[in-house]
Amino acid sequence: MEGALADRALVRETACAIVDKLKRGEVTPLDLLDVLERRISEVDGKVNALPILCFDRAKAHAKALMQKKPDQRGMLAGLPVPIKDLTDVKGVLTTQGSPIYRDRIAAESDILVERLEENGGVIYAKSNTPEFGAGANTFNEVFGATVNPWDTSRSAAGSSGGAAVALATGTAWLAHGSDMGGSLRNPASFCGVVGLRPSLGRVAHTPKFKVDRTLGVQGPMARNVEDLALLLDAMSGEHPADPLSLPPLPMSFLSAARTAKKPKRVAYSPDLGITPVDPEVAAITRKAAERFAQAGVTVEEAHPDLHEAHESFHVLRAFDFAISKAELLRNHRDKLKPEVIWNIEQGLKLSVEQVARAEAQRVAMTQRTLKFFESYDLLLSPATIVPPYPVQSRYVAECAGKKFDNYVEWLGIVYAITLACCPALSLPCGFTASGLPVGLQMVAKPRAEAELLAGAKVLEDILGVRDTTPIDPRPAKS
């Protein structure tokens, strides 16, 4: 019983506290892997967050780290981290959620994984994702669906759903994710954790198909803002293999988060002027945003003009799918889910004029957003427009009486921010009447992650929802 209690106590610790324990020698990386193995055995069968485990590889890495002094093991000091199953980890199954790659073992690690390991991260699992990360509901034909631990009849969103659920259930202290159209922010919102889409180039990764693919980025997920900043520090920095990657800043992101530097003036918008929103979600996020006033922050209702977001994103996303997956459509059409086929085919039909128009729209939205941030320090909005929906629904088909034209249109409130090239995070900000988490999207100007994290930490302290996770999975409500 003492061992079980000790495990549970470690599971509930913050990542920052665990790293401190590692550096003081109070726990070892092997101890933490043992705790995670037991926790995964206890809860993951109920939620399916981490379908691929690589503990033998992790233990070998942990033993190698333990040959070094604690202060020489990197900033994570041996802390275990799962990697989303879209990203290669050498010697580990990497399926991308697709039957096409059901048995694929990665020959090399992505440079993001190499950087995390250089900084003391220990990779022990791959987190579940929809096929090729397409769609904000984490299910695939290889491993099945990942469900929401707050109500296991509900979706965990996506595409970093497995990462968010691992954090929420205590099978991870930190987690890697990625984000094109809200793939970090949506599952963070649905699962009551924090997810950050960084600025372009902040986190180096191995370029594939196109050097300047700028819709998708890699980013950190955690249970609180300080832990999120810690992982961003461990992930970020320039790398010669990624020509767009940025050099590190003079101050660490963790230090920036801890400055308690508050914004002076923030804007809140319930819909960014482009989407319907569930009334309960709008009310919860508005109330959370207005609580910034307790810190003396001016809160006003405003948003930049993002009216071209739907057209621009659908074209640029389809173009990206055509570039990266047309060969899969030619050779493996029978193994692709309908939504992926639709996206690729839409991309192959595009004209140069359509792509040029979409890029021009993105430039215009980015310019207007930069102008907006001359007046406001942060932009706040719902991170998702609905609470967690039934996991059997492949996507959200309608909201507040509005029927959507396709399976991604309901994500406009996050992909508009993607197009504007801004860093953005989802912060837990409250619960629906039925007890489901709601996230507040917090946005800053490009490359202003430090200011974003500081402001998020201020609001996190005001809201007092930091310690709501981890939880044991909860059965579906009757």
C-alpha cells in the first residue's frame, strides 16, 4: 500500500517538481519509468492514450543518463516524455495512425526527438493520433479511439488526443504534440490540460516534403503553465537541419513564465467574428477572461479581421495534403480514411490562382493581426467552440444551429490563429454544468511566447484550476 501511495504522490507532482527531485537525487529516471509502467497498466486500458510503449529503450537511455552527475543530464534530467505517433523515434513503431504504416519501425529519430533526448528527456511511449493527424477526434484503424477521461463516452479531440489524455490521467508529466488547425489546443481544452502552439521555427523538426511547410508546428503539452514552459525550453532552439529554426532567447521560457509579468490590455472575442460558439462555452470563457481585471488588466471585446480564414485555410491545408500524401492516394487509397482522401483530392484540384489567393489572404490576415497587437498584449477566445462531444461522432457537424460544410470548418477559431502566424495556448478555465473541461485560447504576437506564458501564468493563478488533473478515468455519465 505504501508503494501505491508513493506512486500516486509522484504521479500528481508537477514536472518542475519531478525535475528538482531528479537533480537532487531523490528519485532516478528508472524509478519514474517504473511508476509510469504501473500507472499505464492501471488506467490506460480505459482511455487508450499510449498504444505504443518502448520501455526497454527508455530504460537503456535512463541507465546511460544515470552514469552522469545529475547536473549534467540536461534540463529535463531524465524526465520521461511520450512522443506523438506522427513523429519518428529511432527503433520504435511509428504508424501515423495509418494501416499503411501499421508495422513501420522508424530508422532514425526526428531532430525534435534527438533534441529532447539531448536535454535529458527519456522517450517511453508514443501517443495516439488520428490517421496522419487529420481531424480533431483521435481514432484510427490501427489502435482505435482515445477517449476523454472526464467522461469516457466523449472525444478527447485531436490530433494530439493521446498526449492530452496521458497528461490528464497521470501517465505523463509532460507530452509532445503538434498543431496545424488546433491539434494541440483542442485536446488540451477537452482534457483540462495546457497545450501551446509556438511561433514558426521556435521548435526545430526534420523537414519533410517541403522546407517551408508553415501550417504545422511541434509544441509542448503539460498540466500547468510552468511545466509547459519547461518543455518548450527543452524543445526549442535552432538546428542546422531545419533552416527555419530560431535561436534560443536570452531568458528561458520557464523564467519568463515565473516573472508574473501581467499584460496591460487584453482583448476577448467569443467567436473571432468567424464562427458559431456553444453559448455555455462562450459564457465560461468570457467569465475567465474578465477575471484578468482582478490583476488590474484592462479587458475589452475586440478581435482582428480574420474573415478570409475559412477559404484560406481550406485551400492551404488541401495544398499541404496534396504535397505530402498524393502518392499514398495513388498507391494505398483503400487504406485511407474518407476525410484524408477528400483532403488530398481537394488539393490535387487546386489551381495556381487559388493557392496564390489563399496565400495573399494569409498575408493580409497576418498584417491586420500584427496591427491589432499594437493595441493589445493578448487576444483571448474559446479554444474550442463546443464542449467534448460523443466519441462516436467523427467530427462536429453543427454548432448553435449552424451546419458546417466539411469536417474541419468547426475548427475555425483555432486555425485562424494558425494562419496569422501567432503563438497560442489553451488554458483550462472552467467546467460545463455537466463537469466537462473548457479551455481559453490565449494568443500573442509572433515570437512573443515569453509574454504569452507570463500572462497565462497570471491568469492561471487567478482562476485556480491548476490542480484539477491528473484524474482517474471516469465512466460515461448516464
